[in-house]
Amino acid sequence: MRDLKLLPFDGLKIDCSLVEFMDQDNEQVVLVKAMIARAHNLKVAAEDVARAPVVD
């Protein structure tokens, strides 16, 4: 993770496999929230979010 700040990127794309069942798996929620918090000043996009509880 320390080396990520050396890479020239401005966004984070979260794969659908990580968000698909977030409304049913609290560990996934914790993981995705940590990823988003780490990417604080980046654009974040999640793929294939189909259910409202996952979007929230």
C-alpha cells in the first residue's frame, strides 16, 4: 500500500465481485469502505451495483 502513492493514477475502480453482495456480507462492507477511505482524493467507481442498499 505504501508504494501506491508513487503510481500516477487519479481513480479507483472497484470490481463488481467486491460490491455484488455487500448488502449480505459485512466483511465486504468493511473492505470496500477501507478501500474508499484510502482513495480519499481519487475518483471512485464501483462496477455493476444493482441494489440500493449496496449503493448506500
